[in-house]
Amino acid sequence: MIASILLSILFNAQADSTRPGLLIMAHGGSAHWNQTVLEAVAPLRKDRPTVVAFGMADPHTLQLALDSLAAQGVQRVVVVRLFIDGASFQHQTEYLLGLRPDPPARFLLHHHGGHGAHGTPAPLRHNLSIILSEHGLMDAPEVGPILADRALALSQDPSRESVLLLAHGTEDEVLNARWIVAMERHAQLIRALGFYTVRVETLREDWPALRAEAERRIRAFVEAENQAGRTVLVVPFRIAGFGPYRQVLEGLTYRAEEIGLLPHPALTHWIAREWERLSRKAGWLADGSPTAIAP
């Protein structure tokens, strides 16, 4: 559910409005979830006009974000989508921003209370030049070290512990396999820390039949590790929070901090790096120009 704060404006009066603005799209959730995102974004506001639009490519929050940047004198906007999968809402976002003429076949609108009616709104109103990020966090090199940090923070004796890396997943088998491949790649850093084993799983949360099978596998893994005398460390492969995993793992023995990729300074760095990369790709930053990427 999208919290009451649908759009957060993070703008420092000292920021240079002639530089490309930054619009960060994030899923949106509880007030705590949203605040976690805002804290990650806050260090970026000093050197660029910055807004956050919560919602899954929500026309209302995106329009507010564009209007805010335009009111600050911004003419060029880098849109960084803070999603695990770069394919998430990509077509819908491109259509809304006027980057492609055809709307997606299935257009889901999200209103203040969560999921709303289906329909196809008109593209958003703006006179801005926009470039959109194409990659999700599953492709970001910063993610592996964050996950390794999470596992280490939970660990007491790696040789007697196993790690369960758990993600949302998708309905489509091909796309879900892409999640698994990305998770396995990031898991290599965790495996190098000496844990007994590292297991990656997607819960496929929104599809009951697929979820039931995933829950069976996940619970069987944790139970087997417990019976072998090993402690399972659960590391969520999510932007923030623990999702429904506490319910899925109810009655089992495991250890978890129940936090996702945020908070972590490396994710702030990823956003700044995407802003710079896309600004240079669009020709909006000259070679050698300072970028003030956040640490």
C-alpha cells in the first residue's frame, strides 16, 4: 500500500538547476518503508534538484514529480527506477513519460489506497527532456557487497550456518529464472565468506499456486538445515523490509535482521552513479565535469 506521502521533494536551494534533475521512482509502502528510501536519497540533494515519486509508475505521483522539477527551473531529467528488476513497469513508465507512443496492453493504475482500476490514461504533461534508466538493482555491482554485509552482520560461525537469499520473484518462468541467475551471481560473494551453503529462492509472492510450491521448498530447506544442526540466516533480496517472510517462516528456527538492501550507502552511490551515467549518455554532462557522486 502506498503510504500517505506519495511524493517527496528533496531540494536544496544551493543545487544547480541547470544540471540534470533527478527523479527517483520507488515502489512505495509503509511510512517506514518510504522513509528508508528518503534517507538514502537525502545525500544526493545537495548537487542536483531531486524528487522521489512513490508508486508503481503511478501517473499522479509522476506528474507531481515532473511539475516540481519544472518549477525549480529544471529542463533535463534523469529518471532512476529503484526496482529490483529493470523490466518492472518499464513499458508503462516509457508511455507515461512520452518516450514511446504505445501504452502497455495491461495498464494498472495505483490510487492512494493501493491497487486501483485498470485503464489507460493519457501521457503526462511536460516540456522536459527525459532519459530513463533501463537496469534494475539485480544488475548493479553494488548489490553483492550489500548482501554479503547483511550475512556477515547475522553470522556467528559461518561454517555452522547456511544463508537463504529470498526474493519476491515473478510469475513468468523465464523472467523468474533471470531473477535466480542474478541472485546466484550476487551470492558468490556470500559463498566466499565460508558459509556451509547459500540457497537462493523466489517466493513468487503474488501468484498463489506458484507461491505454495515455493513456500514448500523454502520451509523444507530451513527444516533440513535445522535438523543438521545448522542455523539459517535469512537475507531478503528486497529494496527494504522483510516482506511476508516472517509468516512464511513461522515456526522455524532462523536468524534475520529483517532489512533489505536499504539502508546502505552503496545504494545511494548506485543512484548517483546511474544519474551520472545517464546524464553523460544523453550528452548533458561534459567529459571531465565534476559530478559530486555521493559516497
